Amino acid sequence: CSLQAGLAVLLKAERLFHSSYHSQAVHIRPICRVMSHWFAQLSCGGFPVAACLFLVQDASCLAVSWELRQTLTVVFDFFSSGQGKKDWSLFKMFSRTLTDTCPLASQSKVYVDISPKNKEKELLEVSPPPTSVHEAIVQGDKKTYAVYDLLSPSLFNTSRSLNVQLKWKRPQDSSEMPIPILHAQRYVGGYGLQTGEICTLIYNTHPYRAFPVILLETVPWYLRLYVHTLTIITKGKENKPS
């Protein structure tokens, strides 16, 4: 459908590239299509995403298919841009709204995180009303998502436009911005090839649970790194990556 229908309608270049962060990725992997004995399906984190299905395979796999997964991650920061509000909408972020679903898509959904903070559900107001609500455990926390199924014929109004909006019913204190369980910071220290260094700090604020971390560093072409000088320190002690 290209940019004519479906979720790709929102991919307006001038809006994406002026965001605080964007990342595009293409994942290709082999998966077992036909097995002679058994197979099992596992879902990651209880989240109903087709890309999170894995096939447990062994040497009895008879036919292999290739899975192509394309992802786009974008971060918009309206709160620190001077507006001082947590309210957002699809049109405010992308300058566009959803107009129709792609006829070739077997699944097309929008998930909005409406998890209450301090059990204050009455503070959040999402419109239009979602087609369903989904609950899942993500990184040890219970999350609630408002689900908009683009394949539902009743979702689009007479103007053929869907603008998902999230509003707070009363002003929020700017000092109460939630801290993610996993977050990171990176800075450059020193100068030149002798004393220059890149420091990445990864924080886990969960009270008791540990999480596996995959770190992907994007290094500019003009910067030369020496892997033998890599050091990883956890709680003041040096750690070795797997």
C-alpha cells in the first residue's frame, strides 16, 4: 500500500527526521515452516505481536521460511519543547491522521499505553474509544493498552479519519515525570585517539529484578574504536560481556 493506506500513512519524512530520536531496522531470520515431529509457539511478554512469535525447532525441520520484519522507532518530546503538557495526538506528532487500512494487511493495530500511575485511572482520557483493552506484563510491570484495530469497520468515522488523542483531565506536575525501569545515558570524554572515550550508563531502577541487555552502539565513521580497551563496570566491579 506504500503511503496510500495503513499505518505507513503517518510516515511523513519531515516529521520523523525532526523528532528527538528515530531508528529504522530490518530483521531477517530463518524460521521452521514444516516439522516432522513437534513445534511450540511462544509469545514475548504476552504482547500479541506477530513478530514476537518464535518456533522451537530441532533437527527434524523439513522446510524453512524466511521472516522479514521492518521496524521504525520514533520518540517525540512535546513536554520539554516548551508546551509543558503531556497531551498528544497522531496529528500533533505526524501532521497526519489514519485514513484507511491496507487491504493486504491481515493485522493492523495501534496500541496506546494507558497504564495508570498511582492507580489514578480517572486522569487519563483517550479518544476515540478503543475497540478493545489489552493487559500485559512488561519488564515486571503490569501495563494496560488501548487497542485500535484498523480492520474494524466501525473505527473510522464518516470523515474517514482516525486521530487518536490522549489527554490529561487536570494539569500534571512537571516534576513527576515517570522514570523508565531501564534507561541509558551516553557521553563523550577526553579527546583524540589517546584519551578519548565513549561512556554509556545503563540504569535498572527495578527494586529486585535483573534484565538481560543487548547494547548496540552506533559509531561515526570518523571515530576509531579499540575493542581491547572495552571495560564494563557493574556496581563498582568489572564485568565481562557474554
